[in-house]
Amino acid sequence: MIRVLFMAFCCALSLTTPQVFAQESTQSSAAPTTVLPGYATIAGQVIGAPAIIDARIRSATRIKGPEAANVPAGRARFYIEADVLALIRGANPLPARIGYLADLPLAARGREPKLKKQRVLLFARPVEGRADQVQLTGLDGQRIWSAELDAQVRAITRDVIAANAPPAITGAGNAFHVPGSLPGEGETQVFLQTANNAPVSLQILRRPGETPRWSVSLGDIVDESAGPPARDTLLWYRLACGLPRELPATSIESDNPANAAIAREDYAMVLKALGPCA
């Protein structure tokens, strides 16, 4: 039975395994932990998961041999059946019980983790033609449930599906710096490229004797009073994880080397203020 179910996944896994099961290969392969992951990690999982499921594991069968040949070191492959407690995100209803494959960290000394009755959050996608099966979207697509993690996932999900959700940033468009009338005064604007072509721009204001301050505007109207986004928000994530690490030369609209240099400096200041996507 397990072999038949595994073969139903073979085609999908052969296409996605190099990416899906390597996405977080740098993370520890120690036993699962309930430590709350960082905002960027969970936001990335929420965005990439068409289905987010609160479930309780009913049974777990370890898969060995050739069918588990590509499992990362320190992990083992299991076919899991779980009872659905709640569908946090998903366009289609799920049956009361689902099955899926998961490559999970082994416990100390290589022992199998205790999975039965464990409550988990699943970041998954549907399997075509199999309403009772899902496929995890990444190596850590199964996470141990906790009230804190559940609250974070639900909050991010609400932000992601909101009508006014900030769009994904795909690149930097035109950028220019305009000097002011006083030495050290000026403004830099950077127009960003987005997945849905919605307007997003950065504004960096310089005043003599003051630290440059920046803001982000969503929409055609520049709102310099908006300020930077708060850390660990969806807008922060979109910028910190979507902006290129440096301003492309093709973005800078200036024949003046000094103005171009200030535009690059201001852009780098924004990246530093946002911090790493981690």
C-alpha cells in the first residue's frame, strides 16, 4: 500500500525534490524543535504554500531503500496520514484525513522521531487527481504546532491574502538623486518593479547636518511621512527579501557622477536599515 502511494508521488517528487528538499538544507538536522522560526522564514512558507493545514498525525511509516535514496543526511522519509483539524489557507476543502510524504529529522542516535498524535502545521500544495493527498512545499513543510506559531501563521496569512497586501518586489527600476539648494540637501527616489506592476517607490531625504531618512510609498502618490516599514511585517519582508543587493547601473538616471554616487549610497542605506532577509 505504501509503495503504491509513494509511486503516485514519484513524478511530482522527481520534478521538485532538488529544489523543494534542498530549500533549507543549511538548517540543523537535529530533532524537531518548537522554537519559533524567524518571521522571514514563516512568511516565505506562507507565501509559497497554496494550502496551510492544522493537523494531527495518526500514523507514520518510514520509507527505506531506493524510494528514500535522495533523503538529506540526518533525516528519514515517512509516509504520514493525518487528521485535518483546520484549513488555515486553501481554495479547496480537504477530506477529514490526508496523506503526504515528509523528510524529517531523526532523533538522537538516529532514532525515529515520535510522530503519532503529534499536532503539526503543514505548508503544502494539492496533488492533482488525489484529493486526499498533499505535497509539502519544502523540507520544513511540516512544523510542530504551537500556539505562538499558529498565531504567527494566521496573522501572516491574513496579510498575504488582504486586498491591499504589498506586492512582491522583483527588481529596482529608475532611480535618481536631485540635489537641493543647500550643500548636503537633496532627495533620492527609487521606483521598484513588482510582480503585479503595482507602484512602489523609495524616498530618501537629505538635510544638512541630519541623518538621511527614508520612506516607502505604495501607490502613485508619494507619502514621505509614511516612514520605513516596521520590522517583521509583510512590507518589511517584501523589501528586505525582494530588493537587489545593489542598485543596478541601468537604473540610475543621471549624467552627473556625483548624483549617481549619492543615489547608490542612499539605496545602500535603505538596505542596511532593513537588515538581512533572515
